[in-house]
Amino acid sequence: MSEALEVVTSLPEDSSFMDERQREYFKQKLKAWKADILRESRETLEALANESPNQADAADRASSETDRSIELRARDRQRKLVGKIDAALQRIEEGTYGYCEETGEPIALKRLDARPIATLSLEAQERHERREKIYRDD
């Protein structure tokens, strides 16, 4: 009979890179993050649906439309973030999570803890950003 996995609430760093406990920690962290985003999205949609579009004052209508536009842009960014979270969860299942897509080297656990959807090591990310800046400045 197999035991249920313990709920890992802090990053286990005392073992080999991306062992079962670390994968479980990141899986739980990513799923909780996704659940928060989806809950916030539902709340936003409910608030927007309940908002009265009939405002007499033109300035109030304009302000309301601006607020709605900003909120919808934020939701769109979060929708894209959910896609990145799903991709990270898929990498956990495939056993490739935590390894740099560019170099194949392990991504630092502290970086993954701060940015669990990271796909590049810090060094590879910095190279990528420098290249982006060079091409953007041309």
C-alpha cells in the first residue's frame, strides 16, 4: 500500500535536485497560484456583469470604461499566465521542470520559488534580455 504524499509547505532544499518532494512542492504552489487567478477572474467578471452601464454623467461613464478596460487587460495577462502555469505543470509531469530550456542545466531553486514558471536559468535569462535590448535599440 502506498502512503499519501505529505503536503509540502516549504521548499525542501536538502535533497537531490527536483526530487519527488520538490516536484510536489512546486506542483502545489502552481496549482494554488492558478486557483487564486481563476477565483479573481470569476470575481472580476461578476463585478463587471453587475456594474450598471447607465451612468448619466459623461465623465463617470468615461472613468468607468477606462476602469473596465484596465481590468480586462489585467485579466488577459492573467489568462496568459494560467497558460504558463499549465505548461509548468506539464513539465513537472514530463520530468523536465526546473531545467533551463536553453542550457539544460538546473534552474536555481530560489529562482523557481520566486518565479515557478521560469524556463531559463538566471544567466540564460540575462543573456536573453541583453539580446532583446540590443535588437530593440537598433
